[in-house]
Amino acid sequence: MSRIFINYRRLDTEGYVGRLYDHLLKQFKPHDIFMDVQNIEPGADFVEVLEDAVASCDIFLAVIGPHWGSLKNEAGERRLDEWNDFVRIELESALKQSKVVIPVLVGGARMPNPSILPESIQSLSRRNAITLSHSRFATDVEDLIKFMRDMLPSHPTFKRKANPAVLAEKEEKLKQVRMDLINAKDSPLYDFRVQQRYYPVIGEGYADANIMIVGESPGKKEAASGKPFVGPSGDVLDEMLASVELARSDVFLSNIVLDRTPDNRDPNTEELDYYGVFLDRLIEIIQPRVIVTLGRFSMVYILRKFNLREKNGKISQLHGTLIKTEAHYGDLHVMPMFHPAVVLYNPTKRDVLQQDFEKLTIFI
Ligand code: URA
């Protein structure tokens, strides 16, 4: 089932749609996104084929560029009014089937006035639109994805079904940790952060997630943006998450050290001890059912924190194993994994990491 249907006019928005597709692929699988009806069999009723394609989606994105409503065929007739205009037929079908139709405005386009639309699709004008601006494209797409994630029927156990009040309380507590971290002048990395104009990276994701992922320490890109895993390791991580149908917004992502270390060197004991207190607070707030550690520093910290038998083990032996323990709030599992950066140096490790991620599916 293609969950997201992208409806667009090639001549109007092909470039934007390509960009949008690339961004969506970071969060969804290719088979979740349906863009072009291909291979309509000879003899098939193309309207029925288009209707079937639309029927199988959950969300219909109507991408509208500046020429969406005005493009004409060689005879001077508006494409939108042609009897066989795929764009209009798909839209009619989505509206008739009461799909979630989201107009996505690109290239400075405005929402079309109903008076210029064929009657069968006039209700499109009443749908609230999302604008993807040129300068904020990535951020705007992120907002769109967030909205779609909330709309899409997700696996019931992806996210803990939090009481909204509990979720709000957790988000509030996370804000407090963030403030404390920003003001952590006694941190061994505070001066370096300020000199370099970096941000601390507390982490991000769902405040009531079942799965918490703990990496090592922010890299340059992370420290420059304040967001975890936005560099090359983050691309590998996104790929791994997507392979088990998880999005960043389903998990909580953080690190054992929450500031960048000079020259990206390994964290030292003082730093691990200092930031460990912050990580403990995050775990206490989120109360995950599984903690995935990426790399040996976070593995050792977590195995020691819970005083697990495996605490002196090597990552080469422990990766992909599910280690059961108890937290004061209930059962907890720890799953050590290799750090995604390993794949960047040694592509043969991609399969190993992938197989370890697959073991997470028992939680999702
Ligand atoms: N980015 C992070 O946020 N953490 C890592 O461990 C590596 C890159």
C-alpha cells in the first residue's frame, strides 16, 4: 500500500517534487510513496487505474506550482479542463474518496481561487495548504513530514500511547534539562562550546518513546545546529531506522556526551562522568523500554549504570544482543550496536548494523 500519493504536473513542479521525494525517502520507504502511474495496460480504463492508485493511499499531496492552473495544451485549452488530465482526475478521485488531501504550494504559488477550478475539485481550495519555500525547503518538509506522521495510522506500539498530560509534563522536563545544559558553565566542554559558538545537543524525538538511542558525542554539524545525528552518521542512522519502519519522531535520540569534543576526539572520563548525569536525567524522564547504545562509550556507560553482567564485555561480542534488566519503572532492555560511523569507514559493517536494527522490531 502506497501511503503517500504525490500528485503533480511535470512541467510545473517536477524539480520540486524530486527534492520533496528525496526528503521523504529519509523517513519513508520507497514503496510508501507513490508518484507516477506507470504501465497502464493496453485496454485498461485509465480512470479506474488512477482511482485504484489513489484508493490505496492514506495521504494525498497535491503539489501546486506557479503554473499549475494555467498550463495549456497545443490547442490552447487549459490542461486542468482536458478530459484526460491525470492531475484533475486523481484529485477528483482523492476528494471523492475523502482522502486526507494536503495542497503543497511550491515556487511561490498561491492557493488557487475556487472560481478558476473545475467544479469537481473546487473543494480543494478549502483545504489548508502547506508552503515549501525555497530557502527553508528542508525545514518546511520536516514540518510536513511531522504532520503526515501524526496523520498516518502508525503501528499501535510505535509510540507509547501517552496521556497528553504526561507527554506535556515530559516535554516540560526536557526543556528544563536543556536549560541546565545551556547554562552548564562547570562543564569540561563549556568554554570550547562558547569559543566555537557551538550549541549543546541534548537530543530530540518523542518524549515518551519506547526506544531511546544513545550515540557518542555531537560532531561539527550537530554542534553547529544543536541537533543530534545530522551529519553523515545521521544519514546511516536514518537509513537503519527507515529499514525497520521507524522515524526519528518515534524514538528519542541522544548521546553520552552532549557537547562536541575538540577535534572530535574520544570523550575522556571527566566528560563521560559529567554528561552521564544529564543522560541519567533524560532516561528518567523518557523511561524507555529499550536503550540502544551506538558505539562503545555509550555501551559501557549504560551497562555500568545498570550494573549488568556484560559490563566488561566487548562491543564486537555484545552488539545485537538484547540484555534484559529492570529499571525502577519496569522492564528495560539494552541493545548495544556499532556506531553508524563505522559503516562510513567500513561499508561491510552496514549489513551487521542492519541485522542488529532488525532485532529491534520486537519492540515496534
Ligand atoms: N552525531 C551524534 O549526534 N552523535 C554521534 O555519536 C555521532 C554523530
